[in-house]
Amino acid sequence: MRFIDDLEVMGRRVLLRSDLNVPLDLTGTGEITDDGRIRASLPVISKLSDRGARVIILAHLGRPTGGTFEARAAGGPSLRPVAARLGELLGRPVSFAVLENVRFEPAETSKDDTERGEFAQRLARLGEVYVGDGFGAVHRKHASVYDLPLLLPHAAGDLVRDEVAVLRQLTTDAARPFVVVLGGKKPSDKLAVIGNLLNLADRILIGGGMAYTFLAAQGYEVGNSVLEADQVPAVREVMAEAERRGVELVLPVDLVVATHFARDAEHSVVAATEIPADREGVDAGPRTRALFAEKLADAKTVFWNGPLGVFEFPAFAAGTRALAEAVAAVDGLTVVGGGDSAAAVRALGIPEKSYSHISTGGGASLEYLEGKTLPGLTALEADS
Ligand code: 3PG
Ligand code: MG
């Protein structure tokens, strides 16, 4: 893989693919609720423009739908507020081009190689070289991520370089014990990665919405908690495989359960094996918080992806906060894997430097750990 230092950028138009896909407050204002990915993209933008490049940023936002550019553009979301925030953070004006959200163009995400290739040709005419720095999107075989770099001299940006270095260390050279913590909503998103993590980790702590399917797989009632009933057989399989390999799987022992999903819902703590039929789990209980902290105490490597509860509601943030603090206290390599967990760390006000690395890639980090080939990295590795 080549890096920015290997690329002649002075006076040239550089097409920079960044991942500026930030969460927006969809309940009202459309405001950016966490600008971590924008901030993580700044160093490369500044580096390129300091070296005399004319930087043209390509990025996506959300998952616009509709069959035409016009339909998608009408439905949004527009990158305009992201461009404005970028300008504020860079301290220089960012002009907003007609390119807009690159996913407004249906060909960007097309499964048809020819359609994507033609769109990439059009994009390629806008610049002379390509820099891929959108780590969070490298798992997507999209025109601006995969096809475009194949058409131009290209290099990986510093963010991609650093993210890959950390993930490579996790997969090839992790100090032991290596403890993985997985939260978040659905096991279906993460069973494949758990399968591969059984080859890598010594201990896997399962919390958040995912845990209920694991509890159900052990035969417990989970009330109204999120349950992916169709995943129960796959979860049983993973549990059996963990047992065979001697990987310790740790589940919650108590939970905060609420009458319904709301900020001010009535709630109480129950044993994980005794969730009442009319309650839903919304956070880890105090015994679980202590257990998870104990299981992290001797770790030399930690990868954490996914919150333990509905941290957006203060009453149900204690589990995620305790976990974030326990990971921060670890004396070793600590990696917070993208998306919601990175946003949770920032929302809870925990200093980012408490961790070795906070990834900008949720799905991308998980697919890397799953052992999958990531199209965006394949393209950057190709000769140019
Ligand atoms: C992400 O947020 O996961 C990346 O920006 C990729 O977006 P996607 O999951 O909508 O492809
Ligand atoms: Mg995603």
C-alpha cells in the first residue's frame, strides 16, 4: 500500500474519499450529534492542502433511497451541514460542490460493475490523483471507494494507515489475555465476527441488546427485550464452539429492566435469569458491571464494540459508562471499535486519550476482524 508521502500532490487536484458519515439528530434539528469522524478526517485534509494540493472531498451520508439522483437528493440527507462543520473545524472555508452526497447517485452503490465503473470514470475526470482515507467505508464495494482508486494514481491516507495498523496488531500480534467486549443490538450483525474472534480472543463479554438472544439460547425468558429468535440456533452453535476452544463467554448476570422504551420509563434491577414477562432489558445491572470490570482487569489487549445499554437515556447509561471506565483502566492496548461505542465514549465525556485507539469504523473494523477482504483496502493495495 502506498501512502501520501509517496504521492505527488503539489498543484494537483486530489480526490479524497473521507468517511464523514456522522450521526444526525433525526428527531428535529438534523444537527450533527457526534462529529468524531469529521475531526478524524481533518489531519489528512490539512496535510494535503499544506502540500499545495487542491483537495476535492468525496463522502456519503446516510443511506438515501430512490431510483434517480433527483429522487435521492430530494429525500436527503444533504452533506451541506457536514461541509459547514468541516469549515468550522478546519478554520478555512469549504466550498460545497454539486457532487453532494455521493450516494445520491444510484450507481455509487450499484451491484453492477459496469454501472459503478462508468460512474467512477466520471468522478475520475474531476481529479488527477486519489487518496483513500474513509476507513469507515472500506468494507463497501462502492464506486468512490473501490472503482475510482483503480483508475487513478492512489494512496491510503493516514487515518486508513493507522486504523489498519491497529487492526493488524489485534489479529496477528495481540498480547494476552485478549478480551473482547461486544454489545449493541443484534447478534445477527456480529455472529460472524464472534466466530472468527474465537480464534483470536481468550475471553468474550457479551452485553447490550445482543445478550438477550444469548440468554434465550440458554433457555431463559427475556420478556419484551430485543430478541432475534431466528438467531438462537446460531448462538447455540457459537456457545458450543467457544466451549470446545476454551474461550470464556461471559454473559450479564443482572439487568436493568424497564416497563417500556422511554427516557423516563419505570425501571428496576433483576437477575438475568428472571426477566419479568412485561419488562424489557435496557442496561447492565450493578453485578454485571462489576463482573465485566473483573473480567477486564488482567487484560493486555481489549477490543470493545457496542454499548451495554440505552446510553442515550441517562437513567440507562450506567452500564456503558462502567464498561468504558473499566476498558480505560486496562494497562494494555485498548481499541474502541467505531460507531455507537465511540459516540458513547464521547457522549459520556470520557477523554478520548483514555484509550489506545478509537476507531472510526464500526462495520469496517468488524469485517476486518471477521477476516473478510475489504474492497476499499484491496483497491488501495493495487498498483497504480
Ligand atoms: C458507516 O457508518 O458504517 C460507514 O460510514 C458506512 O456506511 P454504511 O454502513 O451506510 O455503508
Ligand atoms: Mg455501517
